[in-house]
Amino acid sequence: MRGQRTEWQSTSAQEHKCTRAAENREQERENRGLVARGSWLVAHFLQPPSTSHQSPIYPLFAICYLLFTIPYTLSPIPYLYAFYEPGISANALSRASGGSGGLSSKNAWLNPALAGLSEKVVEVHTNYRKFFLGMPYEKDIPGYIAPDISEKNVSLFVPVEGLSGGVSFSDVSLTNTYSQSVYALYLAKSLKDVIYTTDFEDIYLGLSLKYVSISYEPDEYTREFFAKYSSNKGALTGDFGVLYKRDSFGAGVSVKNFIPSNIGIYENVGIPAKILMGVSKKMSNFNIQLDALFDNSRRNYDIMPSIELHLFKVSWRAGLGLSKITTGFGISWGDLDMDFAFVYPYRMEGNFLDAVVGLSYRM
């Protein structure tokens, strides 16, 4: 009986190894397919046009796709499935987190090329977000922890010798439990004097280098674990973006976290890469936007349409995502803007929402 059990265990282990090997081969074929498609796009769009003028925006968008495949195919470490990166503005949150093709530097967190829109003025933006506002605190439940989660961020963009430079700091924290900070450096430039464009269009390239830091607050249950493995970890990553602007129309693509990184404390865990695409159009008294997000850590996506209506000197906004409904408004007094956003995660049970306020000033 013992010999039969040993033989069965050996056969089971071999079958498990074969299954894992087959899954790895399938994953490698899929990864090579992604790189091949990206390489074909770059080669196709970079070849000289045979007849009419071809807009330079196409090869730049193709390069964004190829950059998106880099961490997906070259990083040997798994991705962090539940990863929230702080830094988004109230302006973007009121549009269902869209704005990668918008025409405002407030949303440079979505697309670093948007920082190029501040090439002539100094801009300061700050935002504060309170999560799960209105969630009841069940004091009578032993071990219940009220989700006291908040986020704050501030950014500064300055024109520097034909470039737009900027810095930002973002932080999200769960009181007495966990915090995550992001320090970012932005560079963006208009290509109007570098490559051919018409008088009505412009193209911006943007890059942000980010240092992501996480920190856990040990308690009586985790103190021994964090004493052994450390309660802090940091990693360097970056975003790359392209913005095409023609009159009141904008189209953008950005690749977030294209530099492979390891943010795990106990084991190797990568920050997931994401690709965002968006278009926007400004009308006489309203604006429309459409954004799409693909996250390669969970192979999931999101579609975020939104609208902004200018009425009674107030910008009223609303957006819809696959997991949230958002609304908000913005008020301007000369060079000062104030934005408010309310995010309702309708896939979660309970009558609560996130409330966000943002301030922007142009000098």
C-alpha cells in the first residue's frame, strides 16, 4: 500500500509539473505575440509614406503599445493584483477617472504629456480625497476596523527652456495600518518645432519617473513578521505619454509603470503596467470625453465615457465606468479653479461614496 501511495504521489507530481510547463509555454507564446504585434505596428507606421503625408502621431502611439508590452513580457515577477496608485485629481475623478486625451495639465497623472500644456505658465494643483464617506462604524463587532482612508496630492509644473518640468507628491493612507507614497518628476515637450505639423495641431511627448514607497504599521499580530522582513519597501518606475492636439480636439495614449519594478516585502511582486487611451472634444457649451483602460495584471479593462456642461458659470460633470458612477462640478475665479468630485462604487454594497476636492492656480 505504501509503495502504491508513493507511486501515485510521484505520478501526481509529474502531472502537476507537466501542467505548469504547458501553462508557461502558453504564456510565453502569448507574450511573444504581444511583442510581435507591437513590433509590426512600429515598423508599419515608421516606414515612409508612399503617397500623402502621414501624421507623426501614429508611430508615437505604436511606440506606446510596444512600451506597454515591455514589463508584461520581460519582468519575471508576478504583478500586484490589488494596487492603488495615488495622484489622480478631482477633475479626472468627476469624469470617471478619464482625461488621458483631455486638454488640461491637472490630469498629468493620467498622461505625463499633458504637463506640456503648462509650457507658458506656472501651475500648482492639489487634491484631497476621502474614501468610503458615510460608511457606518460598527462598534459592537469585535475586531471591526473602520476604513479611515484618505488621499492627498500636490503637483507643480514650471516651463523650463522650451520644456515643461514638474514635480508631484501623492500619498494614500489607512490610519495606523498602511501608507503608500509616490514621488514623481515630469518632463514634457511640444514637438511643433521638431516634426512636421500644421498650424492647427500640436504633439506633446511626456515622461515621468516615479519612486513608489509603501509602509506598514506593525501591530501585535504582525510585529514579528515585519521585524524579520521589514515594514517598508520602495521601487522606481515610470510613465510615458503622447498627446495629439488639434484645435479643440485631443487624443492621448499613456503607458503607466512601463519600467519593471519589485514592490514586494516578503516575495517579489511587480507594480502592474497599464495603458490608457482617450479622446476629448470641446464644444461651445459642453465637452465630451471617452477613455479606455487596460490593466495587464488582471487582464481587465474599463471604458469611461463622460460629459461636461457649462451652465451658470459652473462646469457640471458626470462619468460612468464599469464599477463606478461619478459626478462633480468646477468653479473658476480668474486663475484659480476649484473642483469637486463624488465617486459612487455601485458594485460595492452600502450607502457610501468617495468625496474629493481640488484646487488649481495658474501664475
